Amino acid sequence: MQTAENQYKYFQNLERTTKTGLIAYLFLLVFGFTISVAGVDNAFNFVTSMKRCEILFILLLTINLFQLFIRGINRINWLGDIHVWLDNKIFGFLFKSNEIILRELLILLDPKERVIIDTLGRSERTAVAQSIFSKLAEDQSIFEGLLKRGIFRSWIWYWIMIYGVTVFIFLTILSLSKTLLVPTIYTKAFFASVGIVAVAHLIFSLLMGYNLVFVTKRIIREITAIYQPEIVSLLRNHVNKSR
């Protein structure tokens, strides 16, 4: 059985994983941006001819950069808003999952009650779905079931992949611009490499997103089958508030 302390540690661990992923991709962004601006051939020549003092300087610079990212990101308390904004701009799987949750829940209501929720705006419908799902997750058995399915951790890895998609799309555009301006074998090779990684991130993100939607639908159907009276009561509270 999960205690409140264990739950707190679990979500703290998920938050650390998210921030670690963000830091890693920010470092890749800086690294890729530097190579694109300086020129791939110049960067290659610099790396292959580095002296010991230059290696030490780059190492210290890298460590300081990591520390800067860590301190900056640890002060951010609106990371969840970034996730939602990025997902809405790129794939929209969070909205799709919330819509699936709400659709499956509304089946339990009478048609007249269902219409009231259907007339709500997108943000209000999302808030209703998240509110009910959060209330259900407060039940210990439901929460432990969600943990076993790994749904929370799956969303975290999806957010991290979203960071990767954003970073490598930006680097692809940047490297393409550099290739068009300075069409050398180095810039073309760098553009091809970055583009391949960007496509791979897009494919993995899509696969993860569709899997999350599928798993969410299966989980919510199992929950509604077991906890129908409690869910109907929560839904009718929202219906009464919306009237």
C-alpha cells in the first residue's frame, strides 16, 4: 500500500526525471547552436587541435553551464504549463486523452445531463475531466493500479520527448539555413544528422502519444465499470455547477 510519503517521493522522482531531461536537451540545444553558428568545419578543426588548457577550459565551461541550467530550472514552478503549451502546439495528445476520459465518463449520464457538459468550452471540459480523474486517483486502489500501469511515468517520458522534438526541429531549421548559406560537405552532413534525429524524435513521440491515448481509454473504461456510482455523483456535481 502506498503511503502519502511514498507518493510524495514518487512524484518528486518524476519531477527530477523531467528536469533532468529538460537540462539534457537544453545542453544539446546550446551545443548544436554553437556548432551551427561557428561552422561544422571550424568546430571539427578546433576539437581535433585542442590543447590541454583548452580542454580544461571547455570542461569547466560545460560544468558551469550545467549548474546554470540546474539552478534556473529548479526555480521554475510552471513547468507543467510549458508541457501543456508545447503539446497543444505540436501534437495535442493531452487534450485527446482528456476528451477520451470525459467521453467515457459522460456515457454514464442521462442524455439531458450529457448535453450540459457538451456545451462547455474546451478549457472547461478539460478542467472537468482532470478534476474527476484527480478525485478518482485519490482512491488508494485506483492510484496503485495507475502506478502499476506506469501511466504517470509514461507521460513524463512523453514530455521529455516533446523537449527533444522542439530542440531538434529548431536545430534542423538552423542547420538548413546554414546549409543554404554555406553549402559545404560539413554543413550538409550536419543538417542530415540533425534532421534524422528530429524525425526519430517525431516518430517516437507520436508512438508514445498514441499509446498513451490507448492506455488511458482502457484504464478509464476499467475504472468506470467498477466505480460507476461514485463517478456519476462527481459528474452530476459538475452538471449542477454548470447550470
